[in-house]
Amino acid sequence: MRRTVSIIATAAMALVGTLAVSGPASAATPSLRFHGAQYDSPGKDTRSNKSLNAEWISLVNSGRKAVNLKGYTIRDASNHVYTFGSTTIAAKGGRIWLHTGKATKSGRNIYWGSGNYVWNNTGDTATLRNAAGKKLDTCSWKSKKNRTWVGC
């Protein structure tokens, strides 16, 4: 009987240890993810730089450490790819915006440098990959009447 109790106690302790290591289900939520996308520049699509820069996608970092995005990529369903240079996103709610048009990087605003719109108004999917090519997050949308942005 003592041996059976000992085996059961050992198995129970192993199970508790496994549960403690795996953590809560929310641990699976990525700390670096898409926050939102302004996929349809407000107003008339003139392809002016001002209009292009009103189209953007944003990232948020909910993790405890800042992340250097060098080598990370964002791409759309048509395979337009933006590769980050040395850009750091702050920890605990740090957010950056990647604008479609051209300008000089400033604070939390980064620029794709495109002369054309990237995000399709009728629906698209953005994919974020780290420098090693691992998919970290996606953000998808379909066209909705009177809507130009989506929260991811």
C-alpha cells in the first residue's frame, strides 16, 4: 500500500510540475503582433505621397523586452515585402507604424518607400516574420462598406 501511495504521489508531483512549466493558455499569445491597419487611405486615392502615407500597418509589443526588428519582414498577399532595418520597438505596449509612402524614419513612424498602395481595399493579408523567417502573426481583412481600417 505504501508503495502505491508513493507512486501516485510521484505521478501527481510530475503532473503539477508539467502544468507549472507549460503556463497559462494566454502564454501562447505572441508578444510582437499586428495592432491595426489603415488599408484604405482616407479620401480620394491620388497616389500622392500624403495619401500613400495615410495607408499604414502597425505593430505592438506587449512583451517585457524591446525587440530589434532588423531582418524582420512584413508582406501582403501579393508578395510585396518590407524588410526592417535596425528598428527597435519598445517593450510593454510599444507601437510602431509602417507607412506605405516615402519619408525619413522618425520616432515610431517608419516608411516603406513605395510609390504605389500596398494594401488592397477589397481584402488582404499581412504576414509578419522574424529574421529567421518564422511566421509570428497575420492580419486579414475583407472590404466593408464605410470602413477604411481594421484592428488586428
